[in-house]
Amino acid sequence: MAKARVIIKRRKAVRNIRKITKVMQMIATSRYQKAYRRAVGTKPFVKKIGELVASAVQAVRGSGKPIDHPLLKEPAPGLQKQVVLVVTSNRGLCGGYNGNVLRLANHTIKELEAAGETVELHVSGKKGIAFFRFQHRAMAETHTKIGDTPKFAEIEQVAEKFMKSYTEGKISGVKIVYMRFISVGQQRATVIDVLPLGGVGGEAEAAAPVQYDFMPSAEELLNELIPVTVKITVFQAFIEAAVSEQIARMVAMKAATDAADKMGKKLQQQYNRARQSQITSELAELMGGVEAMK
């Protein structure tokens, strides 16, 4: 009976684990729905801002005036200091989410250093902070309070610091490493260039589907829209990372729940065999005792 008792204890532990993973899966599903609505809800605004910027660029160039904004200028010659912002999660149990982001971040940092750049590392999320501390890599700034529902006011402060450093000539660019949300079934670790905004005058201009009449002038509006574009780019990265994290946790917890189900069934079969073996042994002993009494 000793073996059967051990199996009973293991089966009970597996059932408890299954309950925990099932609850975590349900929580992740609920958080995913909220994060997904936020990510989808911001896309029309992001698209419209892109159209306005592209149209303003066309209007300024059509008037023969140069586009002069600090965030569009190339860094000073000899300045080689890149900011790399790595967006990870505060909690684990989300499969390969953090691992994929951190591998890409490590690869990006090594490439920049090999090219002679100095890297100023900024990390969001406790998992990323723990990873780079383990690697003994210095971090200029860390963020642990942004959470699952990033607020624009929080991200705006981060973006403004980057823009200020860039306009003052302290850094030559800003990159963000995060998990990009493509669809429910596909998320991909991605690196995007936030600063300088060199693409505003090219790709954005070619993609402008609507021509606007501006009041005040296009130059004044462009001076307002360019900083907003940087803030929205950083904000969108955090929102997509939040959606991707919840999807990864949903998948990981569902896999853990399914594995617990299979293990529970296997342990039930082992218990049945052990119990059957014990009953057979007891019957044999009983029959042996009966024969001895004859």
C-alpha cells in the first residue's frame, strides 16, 4: 500500500497544480481582452497621426521650405551613443516571451558595441532587470511600475527624456526592443528605431493618402506633431508588448493545464495497477492461509 499512498499524494499535488494553472490561464485571458482592446483602439489614432505628419511634410516641401526640426536632424559627427530600451515583463510563467526579447536585446547590444557605439541601457520589467544584473551590465534607468496596462502619462515621461537627450546632443539615437503584436497567433521580438525620425520625410510622405489645408501653418503643426509621433511610437511599443505578454501567458498556462491533465490520468492508471496488485497479493495470502488450515 506504500506505493499506492505515494501515487495518491502525487495525484493530489498534480490536481492542485492544475487548479492554479487553470486560474492563471483565465486571468491571462481576461487581461488579454483588455490589452487587446487598448491596442486595437489606438491604431486608428496612430494611423491618422501618420497621415497628418505625411501631409504636413508634403505641404512644407511643396512651399519650398526646408523641414527643420531637432528630432529630424542627424546626430553630430563622432557622437556614438545609442539608447536601447528593452521592454520585458514583471512576472514570469509566460513561456518564451522574455527569453526571445532578451536574446534579441543581447544581440542588438553586441552589434552596436562591435560597431563602436556606446550603449546606454534602459530596461522595463523585473525579468529584464534581473537578466542584465546577472550579466553585470550597467543600466542607466529601470522601470518596474508601468505594469500590464501602460498609461500614456507614464510613457510620455520616458519619451520626453529621450527627446531631450537627443536634442541636447547627448545621444545619437534610440532603439526599442520589444515583442511586437502581429496577430493572436503571431508575436515577434522586434527592434525599432525611434530616433532620429529620418523616415518622416520619405516613407511617410509617399504614404500620405489625403491632402489637408493647415491652419495654423504646416510648419507650426509639424513642430507639434513630430514629438507626438515619438511619444506614440514608444507608447504603442509598450501596449503591443503588454498584449503579447498576456497571449504568451495564456498559451503557457494552457499547456501546463493540459500537461497536468495527462499526468493526472497517467497517475490514475498507475494507482489502479498498484491497487490491483495489492488486492491480488492479499487474495493470494488469504488463499494460502485457508490452505494451511486444512
